[in-house]
Amino acid sequence: MIFVGSVSAQSSVVIAVDIELQDLKEVDHRLQELKLLRQKSNEQEKTISELENSLVIERKTNELSEREIYLQKKIIEVKDMEIQALNRNFDQMKEVTDRAIKLSETVKPKSNTLLYVIGGILAGLVAGLAIAL
């Protein structure tokens, strides 16, 4: 049996408490468990905080990846438009060449100098277009 006393300024009271040694051991054990549970809870809170930070970083990375994919699609669209424009220019150059050939056939100059000049100009234009592609 253990006696626990309490003294205050106004009165003095002694309360007898009957506590077994086994009960004290159980209380001590529970207090130690409480400390461990608090430690574990703090560790879990820290882990949760780190995971939340990791999730935020991962979301930002995903957002940047989506933006990169969007920009790559736009670049591909611009390149496709450029290819279409170059194909149109090439088709137009073929028309000009055909007209020049027809014109040279109808004019029939005494010398082939005009034909060579027109052919040279057209060859230069076609070569420039091929380099641009």
C-alpha cells in the first residue's frame, strides 16, 4: 500500500491509495508506449510532409512536361505549314518553267541564247528552292 499526500495552504489532506506493484509497472509501460507513439506520430507527420512536397514537385514536373509536349506539337504544325508552303512554291515554279518552255518553243529565236538564259534562271530558282527544303 502506498500513501499519497497532498498539502495545500488551507488544509492538509492525506489520501490513502492502494496500488499494486503490477499496476505501477503497467502505468510505467503505458507511459513508455505513449512516448513511442508520440515519436512515431511525429515521424509519420514528417513523412507525410515530405510526401506532400514530393507530390507538389511531381505535379510541377508533369505540368512542365505537358507544356513541352504542347510546344512540340506547335513546332510540328509550323514545320508542316512550312513544308506545304514550299510544296506550293515548287508547284508554282513548275508552272513557270512549263510556260517558259512553251514560250521559247513558240518564239523560236534564231539562237538558243534566250532558251539557255531562261533555263539558267529557272535552274537557279529550283536549286535555291531545293536548298531551302
